[in-house]
Amino acid sequence: MKKCLIPLLVGCILFLTTACQKASPVELEEPIEQVPTAAELQAALEESDLREVVVYYKDMSGYLVPVSMDIPWEEGIAKATLRQMVSNEENDLTAARLGLLTTLPEGLEMDMDIVGQLAKVSLSEECLACEDAEEEINMVSSIVNTLTEFDTIEQVQILVNGEEREELTHGTDISQPIMRGSVNLESVDMELDDSANRVQVFFESESSGCMVPVTRTVFSNADVDTAVLELLKGPKEAGLLGCIPKGTGLISVKQQDGVVTINMSKQFKEIMDAADGGQAAVKALVLTCSQFPDVTEVKLQVEGQPFTLDQETFGRIDVVNTQEEALMTAAFLE
């Protein structure tokens, strides 16, 4: 009997083994997708829904420095932009990473009402506590220039606790709506007359390395020729660094169909020896030319020969500093 069972058991084992080998493999269940929490959804929404704005900070020497950055979108984005400039722990840290400082006093609160293209900004009494006239002027100028970066705002009226005033503590005139004006205006020794004009030139901040727009008074035409010539002269006041090598001469500036061709002496080639390979010098030239609306491109020449730095022509630049550029520059200077 046992002898009969053995072949039967062997047969069963072989049958089961063969059946297992032919059976389809068992499919594993796919992992269940993790459902994000409400907080994670809100964070993702805020991160993806950003708005590029221009915030005006100041460097260690007190020069205003515009920086383009992304902030979360919200209703009243203009007011939200101003809040980035109020001194507090978070904003001060953001500015410090850029090598810069906030421009609005700690504790300052504000309300805003936009009528047509006029922004009425009511500041709390903290605006009256600026230490000196320079800090006060920077506060007002940074507010006006930040808000007029928005296409829908042309003028800004400053109020204090909702009421109109003639001036602030240190004499800054706020009696009338203020239009976008001169940023970092250089001091002028002589009285201005009818021949005086203003152009904007760009230098590096000695403390932060960011590009600083400087308004210079000239007694000639306020055109691209004059602006480039003034740029090559370099800064007149402390805290700024010229990007163009000293001794560089301006041979000619020609403009045709929106293209500005700048021909300089051989000393300009020394920009290649700079730590950034000449990028700051080229940017300063292009920014200086870009203040004129009819300029679309800039070409550089040295002694009449094309001078290329990564590319032959440079399109106009409307953003003075990006947050990424400022962060990289600040890290390099540490």
C-alpha cells in the first residue's frame, strides 16, 4: 500500500510545482497616493501664484537700490510691496541677505486708496520719527518710486494719520502729490539755471555690489551722448564704485533705428580683468542707455572695432537689480 502511495505523492508534487510555475505572478497593489494637507495646498498655491514687483532698499551709504523680486499675490499688491520695506525681523533679514537695509521705520503702518492714477498713502505717526533729513527723504522717495513702478500709479500723495501736511519732521515737502522723480540726486555746488538738465548713470554700491541709479545734474542736453559721457567720468561721491576703467575715453556715440553704438578707447578692454569678466561695466552702459525710451539695443566698440562680451549686441534693460543677482553679489562679497 505504501509503495502505491509514493508514486501518487510524487505526482501531486510535480503537478503543483508545474502549476505554480505557469500561474501569472501576483500583481502588487500600487501605493496609495498621499493626500496633501490643507496647509501644504495653501503653501503650494502661494508659491505658484507670485507677482514680480520692484522693492526699494538702501545700501550702507544710504543710496536707494531697486531690486526686482517675487512676492505672493494678494489683493492690494501695491500695499503688500510697501510692507516688504518696513523694518521688522523678517524684512530686515531678507534685506541683509542682499547686503541692503529696509527704508521704512519699524512699526510703520499704512492705508492706501487709489483714485484714478493717484495713490493716497496714509502713514502712521512712526513716519515722523526719522533720525535725519536723509532718512526722511529716502522714506518718501522709496515709497513714491516703488508705487510708480506699477503702471496704474502716476502720483503719490503722502498723508499722516489720514491728514494732509505741509512737510514732515525734517522738512520734506508732502503738501502736494509727488510724481516719480530723481533717485539718489547728486549734490550740486552751483545754483541751477535754465540750462541745467538731469541724466541717470549707474554705479556699483561699494557695500552691496548692487547697481545704484544716480541722478546727475548736467549743463548740456539730457541725451544718450551726455549720459554715457557722464558714466565714464565715474562717481563723484563716496560709497560708489565706477564700473568703467579709469582713463577710458569716449570716441563717439551714434544712434540709428533704436541701436546705440558706443565707441571707446582701448582702456575699455581692461574690464576683462575684473572679477566678473566685465559684466558690471556692460550692464552699467546698457542701463544708462536704457533710460531713453527710443533705445532698443546697445553695441560696443573699441577703437572702431566691435567689442563682444558673450554677445555682439545687448538689448535694453529695464530691471536694475534682480533678487538673484543681489544674492550672488552679496555672497561673493562676504
